[in-house]
Amino acid sequence: MASDKIIEARNLKYRYPDGTIGVENVDFELWRGERVVIIGPNGSGKSTLLLIIGGLISPTEGSIKFFGKEKIEPYELRRKVGILLQNPDDVLFNPTVREDLEFGPAQIEMPEEEFKQILHAVTQMLHIEHLLDKPPFRLSEGQKQKAAFGCVLTMKPEVLLLDEPFSAVDIETKLSMIRHLNELNRQGVTIVVTAHDISVVPLIADRVYLLNKHVVAVGKTREILTNVELLRKNGLDAPPFVEFALKLGLNPLPLTVDEAVRSVRKLIESGGKEKEEEANESD
Ligand SMILES: Nc1ncnc2c1ncn2[C@@H]1O[C@H](COP(=O)(O)OP(=O)(O)OP(=O)(O)O)[C@@H](O)[C@H]1O
Ligand SMILES: [Mg+2]
């Protein structure tokens, strides 16, 4: 169904005013209910691509359809698609965090009761209740990132585009954000995240785009994250467990701690027989 395709972009190119190429030859598709992660080294165009698919900048070349439409009203786009920019200072501009969180919902005239509920849920999840009356410029970097993320969530968008949402937050917050995003996804929210930190990718992605100005590879999370050579060639490390598992000869390659534990157990239970020869050869 056309409406299940949220974004369809073909041959995107973006050239910044100083001539720098942000991205080029990029095809990008997003289907309703997906969790997609865009990975790539610094300067590979992740933020540029997110700004294009968030409708905040128009591509220099190429075409993009939102919800199957060649042209979409800015209001409809802003209502449906929430975007978290990489720099929280670009988002927080009111005298207090509370006013920043109120700003978007007020623009769309969200009913008071609905806003109170979402504000409560979001501030609890992010542990920012005690920051509500502070000016954003007095927050730490991680606190700013949480407040900016809160601003996106309080709008209850059906599509979330998040640029490096975990880069400054502590591990407890990161895991809480991931749990919350996965819960939203189960409720039908479509999610795109950019990330440097490969270890979070298996926890939050069905599909992965590997970007290096153009799309180097796109595929299921396992397929991309176990291609160690391709990742290295593009300035990225495979998840730690993949390298560990490759050395142990585990099959299938685990992407997370839980998967690694299961694979190692299986290997121990089998007596590691099929691996003995290989181990002897490499001694
Ligand atoms: N406002 C700008 N003006 C000129 N060039 C820019 C601008 N913003 C980004 N670029 C350039 O565009 C390219 C892509 O940058 P982009 O910020 O999209 O990369 P990124 O993958 O998000 O990097 P990072 O991992 O550091 O966040 C880089 O070469 C960068 O220098
Ligand atoms: Mg970026």
C-alpha cells in the first residue's frame, strides 16, 4: 500500500552553500513500523540525510516523497514527523525546559489533559522532572540532549527521526530511551536513528543503512553488522561480540550479550568438537 511507504527518496544529492557535498546518489526508503539505523563515520552525511528526510532541507538533486505524496503541507509533515537534531542547542530556545516542552504541543493545540499525561510520562522516563524550571543553557550536555528528546516525544509523532540521540547520555538513560523507543515502535511508531556507537544498533534496528556520502550498503541488521571488513573499510568497528564470535568460530554470529551467551553455551554443550581442528591449526 502506498501509504505504508513513509519515505521514498531517489538519487538524493545535497550540496552545502560552500560547495561541500553532504550526500550524493542516495536512495532511501522507510516503511511504516520499521526501526532503521543509519551508521557511518564522521562527515559521512548522516545528519544531512536526516535533515532531508525530515523535510528541513530540500535536496539539491533527486526526488523525495513523504507518505506517497510528491508535495506535502509543512503542517502535516511537522505533525507526523518528529526530528531530534544532533545539537540540542538548536532545539531549546525558551527560558525554561518546561516552556520548551510545552512549545510544540501548544502549536498543535494539544488538549491540556493529554499534554499533562505525556509530559509526566516523558519526564519520568528521562529523569528530567527536577530540571523543568531550569533555563536550558544551564543544563549539562547530557541533560540538554534528554530535554531535546523530550520535546520531540511530547508531540507524539508517528515517525521519529533521531540524530545521535544517545551520544551524550549515561548508560542508564540510554537503556531507558531504547526501551521506550522499542515500546513506541510496538505501538506503531516508525523510528530512524543515526548512530556512531555500533553496540546500540542491534538493540534498536531492523534494518541498517551504511552511509559514506552515498549508501555503501543497506540490509537487515545482522547482515550489515557481521560484515566486519565492510565496516572497517568505512571507518567503523563491528560490535565487540561479532569479533569475539568470529575468533571462536560461532555460528550464527551473535550481535548482543544475550546472543553471545546462548552461542557459547551451545558450543560448550557440543564439546566444541567442530572447532578443535581450527584452533589447532592456528596455534
Ligand atoms: N552547514 C554546513 N556547511 C558546509 N558543509 C557542511 C555543513 N554541514 C555539514 N557539512 C559537511 O557535509 C558533510 C556531511 O556532514 P554531516 O554533518 O551530514 O555528517 P555526519 O555523518 O552527520 O557526521 P557526524 O558523525 O560528525 O555527526 C561533511 O563533509 C560536513 O563537513
Ligand atoms: Mg551528524
